Amino acid sequence: MRLTRLHLILILVVLGAIGLFIAQQKKNIRPSKPKNTSEDITITKTQAVHQQSSQDLPIIPANPVSIETASKEKISKEAIAVAGEYWLIANKTKKDVIRGQITLHQSKVEFDNGNYETALLLARQSISEFKSAQKKQTIYYRVRKNDCLWKIAGMKKHYGKGWLWPKIWEANKKKVKIPQLIYPKQKLIIP
């Protein structure tokens, strides 16, 4: 997979959002004064490491209703960004992403309307839809006598519009070097 500028920008945005969330969480944590009794001091090293590591990581609760201290807006915005990344990955692996796209769009609309909890739920749902998306089925067409790419693209079972012939040509560039030269019995991929 090739990283593009868009990928890098999205990764930086997500990391920045996580950094802001961590900074806000550290600001909200107030250290308590330790008592000098022997019972309170007997914390094992593993407990101390676990407490320290759990404070460093952002906690995104599974139930959006329980989000009170954290900013709902930031968390839902971050979830939408992550869903966008999942969309890019699923799209590059040629999966059917229509359902996830619709849910992600609904999430963005809810976010714009200020319904951050609903936006978060929809973003999480779109992520699961992108993960479970099936591969697109490949359709083949066997070229007949007097066929051309315009005619094939114009067929109702394919696109119904002849001017979309470059899609077929792009998918078959290894077989069809020149778009005007296709031969009977050639097997073409219809994307």
C-alpha cells in the first residue's frame, strides 16, 4: 500500500486529536497526597506500571452516554476521521463500501447538527461495515464480432452509457493496448 500526502495528513490529524485528548485528561487528573501508613505504600511494581500506562492511553468508552468529562465533540470527530481511514483502506482493497459510506455520511450530518453521541455511534457502525464489507464481484464479458468498447459500455447490463468506455479500457490495459483494437472471443473485465 502506498502512503500518499492525504494519508499522512489524516494520520497527523488523528495523532493531534489523540494528543489533545491526552493533555485534557492529564489536566483533569488531580494527584492525591499519599498517606504515610505502611498499608498504603505496599503497591507492587506491576500495579504501579499498570496505573502509569493506563493514565497515558486515552480511554474511549464503549457507551457514549458515559462520556461526561471528555469532550463529546472531539471524540466523535476523531471517530469520524478513523472511519474515513477505514473507508480508504476498504476502497483500496476493492471492497463494496456503499453501506459504510452512507452510514459515514449520516454520521457527518449528525455531527454538523450537534448530535455528537449519535455521530459517534454512526461512525462506529460505519467502521464495522467497512471491516465486514465483501469484495466486489468481477464481471467478465466475452467480445463478439463487431463489438467496440463504446458499444460494450453502452449495454444496459453494464453501464448503459457508451461514454464510460474508458473504465473498461483502464481495467483491461494489459490485454487491450489500443482501445480501438479488440478482438472476438477476448475476455474483458467490466469494473
